[in-house]
Amino acid sequence: MNISVHAEADLTAVTHRDLANAVRFLAVDAIEKSQSGHPGMPMGMADVATVLFSRFMKFDAAHPTWPNRDRFVLSAGHGSMLLYALLHLTGGGVSLDDIRSFRQWGSKTPGHPEYGHTAGVETTTGPLGQGIATAVGMALAERLANARHGDDLVDHYTYVIAGDGCLMEGISQEAISLAGHLQLNRLVVLFDDNGISIDGPTSLATSDDHLKRFAASGWSVRRVDGHDPEAIAQAIAEERETARPSLIACRTIIGYGAPARQGTEKVHGAPLGAEQAAAARQELGWQHPPFAIPQAIADAWRMIGQRGRSARHAWLDRCAQIDAAKRERFEQEQATSLSSNYERALASLREQLATERPKLATRQASQLLLDSVASTIPSLIGGSADLTHSNLTQSKTQHAVRPGQFTGDYVHYGIREHGMAAAMNGLALHGGFIPYGGTFLAFSDYSRPAIRLAALMRIRVIHVMTHDSIGLGEDGPTHQPVEHLTALRVIPNLLVFRPADAVETLEAWDCALRANHRPSVLCLSRQALPTFRSDARGKNRVARGAYLVVTPEGGRDVTLIATGSELAIALDAARLLGAEHIRAAVVSAPCFALFDEQPADYRARVLESAPRVGVEAAVVGDWARWLGADGEFVGMTGFGASAPAPVLYREFNITAEAVAAAAKRAIARATGGK
């Protein structure tokens, strides 16, 4: 959206108060019109945001995806009108009509900021704490890219506005601890320290001293008056120069300017009402109709939005002047594309595994894949939540990222699954990286909120989740996932893979790496599994979601469908049935979501009309849709137990004999006992 500045406008008469009030009252007016929203935070933080954008933020509103821009994350996403007002005023992609359509169907201004829906929104926020944790990933990405490409190409800050609620959420501790440990000195958090939550004063629920808390995690901290623009500017300027991440606690008044509501919970999540909106205009000297911005103030904001244009042009000039090989490497990493070297390495390993057909855990196959291809994907950044040697997520060529040292490509996230998942979102959103991270599948519950946001944002993030069933054995039911596959599969736009052997594991990884707009979860076994695939070349069969492994001659009497470690059980069951002249087809179904997306005729060829039996060491969940009315399911009906894996499979009756018996029951039911 190209908006020119009026040459005749007298910008010298525009004050900080004018600029901040423009933000405040666009928020007030939009919320009044929609009769829905949160005016308190935009009114209270307008001074801080105005100082940040007018004096410090490096951005070009006309080019919101410029790689070397500063990132701004509104962690307190309920205050979305603050961000939308800034995007409109600076000449971004939010029009006045969009502001008027706040929270309405089809508008660019939904209730909480959504990445990919509104230009200039760096990440989806709303679930409190997620924004600050995602920003840690962005700040980490900046330091990693800077170490690779230097100051000429990568040199920017990540700024966050966070509220009391963000800092109460447990994920915030994981995030600030990781950021402090790694010394992410380009991260500045502006804390809206207004002392109010939805229920009332924050003293109802917390007595934390956040400055001491952040300082204990290695942050530089200070407190300022959040309505004193010069104090705010001095604090930001000084904190930009520290060697640590920074917290600036901005003491503000929620709903600043609304005489009867400011400083109370009443202004948090409801429109001011006509009377208080008028009173706020009187109190703050803003005598302009709703949605009207005086020309001089509008022009001043447009100039702020254009101020970064010269910095962007200078950056483009530097890009043009650097060594061609360096520029090509930067551009390739920004594109996060897969090279021909990757294709050759993948093909070579697949041929080896299909030929040798080793018996090994799919987590081990995953490590073989990483050892083979990690060096061919410069944008790949790995990690684990303190389970590296269990998840097998670090390749031979990868080196650890260390505090203040960012030349590595593997992050030790510590036991911070939620923080890891959110940081990986930030790495992906920043650009230039394909992040993956490992933990146990049972701990996906800790990661789930960030996985859900990745799916909503349509970003490529890969979760390597091992120890995927009762097959992990003696650690028992606390670590044995039984409901987790179903819980993950129901998340829209998420690819959940459960490969059955080494070749399927390679193909699942390949699918995940190529899924540019979807996160993936790779559910991998602890126990060794036989390699049933012997096709050294050909198409990626996992990409179809499900496919026939055994097709009996003369048609089929029953179809056995299995995932992961249970495919071997299904194959054994098919042999038992064959000995009784029962023709059993066997289907491997490593990814339900991809199978669901296949053409109907393909799905029909794979499943056909014979009775079906599903086999998975998990609860039945969403299997019913694939099994039909006459189908049977062999799996878990409750939690696991502590014992060796073979004992558990026997005791929970997930055996070839149990599958064969289920197949006979299904056939009898379908044929009326004939």
C-alpha cells in the first residue's frame, strides 16, 4: 500500500502525545464499533509502542518481509488493536476499512494477530506466553544467521511487548531461562507492568518480582515510567547496547485516559462505552471524530513507516557488493530449499537400507538420515529437550550452540519442551532455518500449544518424538504414550508420521522437509523393527499416507491396516491367516492426514470393501473412520505398565494371533457368520 506524505503538512508541530493518541483512539474506536475487544493494553502501552516505532524500530512498511528488519512481537495478543493501529499508521497493509472491520468475518484485523493473514504480523499470538517464547527463537535465529553471514547481511533486534499474563504462564520461565543462558543480547522485552489482570489486581494471584526473576536468569533489567517518552527512549537505547537480553518493566496505567475505568480490570476486555470514550477524548485532548486522524499526524506516522527505506536500500547495496558465493549461500538459506546434494545423499542411504534390510529402531534410522543429509541442508538447525542420546537427534556433523557463541547448528534446549517448541516456531518464522527438535512422544503434551500454533501459522517445524508406544518397555505408563497419536492427529494441518521401518523413516523425513507450510511430528520407536521395504528406488510411498504392502492373489477377504511397530505384527497375522486360506491384504498407514488427502479412487483401491482390522499400540481414537462398521481394532484400551516390551505386547494382547482372531470376527460379522 503506497501512501504519500503531504508536502504541505507541518510535521514540526506533531508531538509524541499526538502520535500516541492516534494509536490509542484508533484502538478505542475500532473496539467501540465492533463492541468487542481489549482497549486497556493499547491505551496503556501506546506511549511505549510509539517511542519504539518512531525512534528505534528498523523496518520499511512497504516491504514487511525484508530479511534484515527488526522483529516486533505482540506477546499480549489480546491487545491486537495496538499492532493494527501501528500497521495502519505507518503505511503497512492495514487500511482504515480494515480497522473499521476489526474482529469481523473476512477482515485483516482478527481478534488476535494471525501470521500469514495480516502483513506485518510476525507471529500468531493470543495464548499468553507463546509470543515471548517464540521471540526467543527469532532472537536466536538472528544470532545464528549473524554468525554465518556477518553484520553486513544480518544485524537486527527482536522487540516484544508482554503483559503480566505472559509472565505468569509457565512457558515464560522456560523462555527467559533459555534466552539468558544463550546470551541473546538482541532481544528486548517491554513489560506492560500495569498490575492488572482479568480478575483484578495481579496481587490476587502473584507476588513475583519480575526484575529479580529475569536478572536471576541472566537478563539486564530496569524499570521505567511507561508514560514518560524520554525515559522509555533512554532505557531502550541503553539496553540495546548490553551483552544480555533485556527486560524493561514499563510501569503503565491500563486504559490510560479513560477517567472512570483506567487502572482497573473493567477496561481490560470490554469496550469503553460511548460515555467513557468521549471522556477519554476530553482527558487526552483528542477532539477528533472516530477513525479520523489529522493530516499532520497521519503524515508524521507515514514518515516513520518510510524511515527504514534508506536502511533497506543500503542493505540491498551491500548484498549486491559482497562476494557472489557468499550472497548465493545467504539466498539459498533464506529459501530453505533442498539441494541436489540432499537428493543424492537420501537416495544413497535409501538404497543401502533397502538392500541390507537391517533390523533397527526407527529412531536409529532417523539418526542415519541426519548423519547422511544434515551437511547438505545448511538451513537445518537441530536440537533436543535434554534427550539427545535417546532421541538420536544430533548428527555427526552438527555442533552445539553455546552461550554467546552461535556458529553451531544444534541447540541443547534443556528440559523445556514447551519453550523448545515455541522457539522452533520463532526460528522458522524468522526465516533461513528449518528447525527440528526431539523429545519423547509422551511429552508432546508439553509441546502441544506451540505445535498447534505452528499448524495454524502453516510453518515448517519438525518434531522428532521417540519412544512412541508401550514398546519402550520398563519405564512404564508415565512414559508410554497411548492417547498421544490421536491427540496429535486431530490438530488441523499437522502431519503425524509413524513409520514402520528404516525406509519409511527416511521417506517420512523427506515428506516433513518438503512440507513448507505444515509442521510435522515423527513418532519413532525405541525398539528395533525389521525392514520390510526392499524397493531401493522409486517414489516416496509414505507421501501417499497409506499403501498396500501385501496384495493377496485372487482378491482379499480382509484388510489389515497398521502403523509403526505394529506393521510387523500385521504381516505375521497375514501369514497365519494365509495358512487357513484366508486372504489378507496388509496396508501400512504411516500418515493418516496424507492418506485422507489422496484421491478417492486411490483410497478405495488401498482399502477396498473387505472387512478391516486396525492395529496400533494406542487407543482407538480416530481409527473408526478407516475401519467402517464391521471393522475391528487391536490396540490399547487404557494405560500401559512397566515390563519388558515383549511381555507388554503379550499381556495387552497386541499379537499376531489376536489380529488373526479379530480378522476372523470381522469376516464373520460381514458375512453373517457364513
